[in-house]
Amino acid sequence: MKTINDIVYWFISSGTATVLFIFAWKYFKPVLEAKKLHAKTVQEKELLDVLEKLADTTVTSLVNNQALTGSDKFKEASKIVGSTLADKGFDVSQTTVEHAIQSAYEKSNLTPTNVAQSVQTGVVTNTAIPTDKIEDISAGQIKTGVMTND
């Protein structure tokens, strides 16, 4: 038992324990920082997921409220989402809440969809030249630079 005590005492008094501790700290500190950063990223992702779902629910709940205008509904939804998150202990900026509300509105079926007119581009037709027999076309019948878009 005395030998074990002597080894431990030498380990501490010679500075070997300090060197090993410093070496271990240099190795484990980046690992711990990476784990901390990963945990923070996962937490923020979960917070944004909660924010998105809460915004979707709030926008949907205010749809049938005819007493409010669109701007008032936006303000009310922002207030509801912001206060709900604050009550749960989440610290989210008002700008982020407003972006989530806007995104929820745009994803909902409340947003009017504009059907783009189908425009055909890049189509060149030349109706002046008969295409039944290409050998019978004289040079005077060929018109260059004529484009029509039917």
C-alpha cells in the first residue's frame, strides 16, 4: 500500500498530473464545444419548428374572423404567437415571429393563386412558304426574319 501512495504522491508532486490534465483539456475542449454547438443548433431547429406550427395554427384560427381586416389579423396573430412563445420561456424576436406569420399565410390556402398565362416563346413559324414540296420553293418565296407568334 505504501508503494501505491508513493506513486500517487510522485505523480502529483512531479507535475505529471498537471501535464496530463492540460493535454486532456486541450483534446476534450474542442469536443465539448462541438457538442455544445450541436445542442444549440438542435434546440434552435426545434424552436423554429414550434414557431412554424404555432403560426400555422394561429393564421388558420383567424381566417373566419370577419371583424378584423387583413392588417389587423396579422397584428393579432403576431401578438398571439409572440406572447405564447414568451409564456413558454422562448426568446424570439418580433421580426422572426412576423416572418413566421407571413410564411404561414403564404403557405395556407388563403393566398390567392395567380395562374400565369401560357405564353409560348421561341416558336418561329413561317406560313408564307408551302411545306409540301421543299424542292419547288423558289428563292423569291423565302422570306427571312419573319416571325409570327400564333
